Amino acid sequence: MATETTKHAKGNAKGDKWAVVIDPPKKNAKNGTIEELCEILGEYQNTLINYNDFSFIATIIHDKDIEEDGKPKLIHLHAFIETDKRTKSQMLDVLTELLNIDRNAISCDPTNSDILYPQYLIHKNDPNKFQYSSDLVKSNNLTKYMKLISRVYKRPLTEEELQEIIESAKTLKEVGHKIGIKLANQYRTYFNQIREEEDQTKEIQRLNWIVDTLQEENDKLKHLLKTMIDRAEFYLPRENKNALGLDSIKANLDRINGK
């Protein structure tokens, strides 16, 4: 299993965050019981956690993974490791020497995400896989690990999704401006009419109805704007937010809401 993951590594680039998979020794994997293999991998965990050169490490033993054909996967160890920058070859050297195991039993690849792989340890973003409890994770800093798995992973947007957000935000900005003008004109028109009427009761009732109706429209718009702003805040790069004037839209919406 480890060798399959290893072949996806990108050259010998340096990294300071590592996704690591470790299989039990072949001689043990062939005839050993789950309990025996779990004990071996548990010893690996303890050795890794106590290695001072790793500034942060989180590990878990996966013993309930299933292959695509429905057969159980061989028990294995996952680890997310943060360390000083080093090449893949250097990282493999450290792990093989530290654990005294065959190099082919280890897969390690540099990763750019300090969210995705830590969350993969418990399959948080893979609902179709067995969901491991975070209680099974061993780490030299469990507080940090719990913070990492509580964060939301922002997957990269497709070009179509990015364009949809930009166009929707532009449209809502234009609609908001038009409704604002509409509200102002309606207020001006009907307040002027009230001043000119001797019997103001009927006009006041009509005005209240119009105000309520427009307020309902405005509330719907504000909800749409809030939803779109949240989406844009979550996904858009800073340059796209600036191009949309997102900060200005947020400030105006807060002002309307009396914040």
C-alpha cells in the first residue's frame, strides 16, 4: 500500500509538512494477528511522537479501511508531520532509521495543506469511508490537532464556480442599488401625498402597507446579499474581492442592518 502512494510524489522537492503512511513489516503482516500488528504500529506511533525533530505530529492506526472490492485493507499507520524543510529522500532516511524498518514500507509525500491531511486521519472529508474517532489520534500536541480538524477545508474553486460568484455578486450589487432608489422614491412620493391630503388616515394605511411590502422585498434582498457575501468571503481570492468592492458592500449592508 505504501509503495502505491509513494509513486505519486513530485520529484524530490523539499517540504516541511508531510503525509506519511507506514505498513507493518511484511514478515509480520503475513501471519500476524490484528492485535500483534496493532501493537507494532503502536510502538511506531510512540517513537514518532517522541522524536524531537518533529515540531508537530499526529498519527492514527487505520484498521477498518475497506478496499474497492469490499475486502478489508491491511492495517496501517497514517501520520501528519511538520518539520524543518527537507527532501523526500531525507525524510525517508529519518523515518527508516528512526523506526528501523524497510524503506518500501513507508510512503511520505510533501503536502501543502495543514488541514486536509490531518482531517484525512479520521476521514472527516470522506463520508463514504469508515469514520475514525479523534480519540484514536496520538499527537505531541493534541490541542493543535483538534483545532486543525475543526477548521473548514476550502477546496479550490472551478473556473465556472468562480465566474458564477462574480456574476451573482455583481448582479446583487446592481439590484440592491435599484431597490434602494425604489424605496427612496416610494417614501418621497407617498409622504408628499399625505401632506396634501386632508383625510390622512387612508393614506397612512396605504403607506404602511407599501412600506411593509417594500421592507419584505428588502429583507429578501439583504438575505441574498448576506448569502452571496458569505460565499464570496469564503472562496474568493483577495484580488477578486477588491474588484467586486466586497468590503464596501459589506459595510453598506451592516449600515442598513444598523450595525
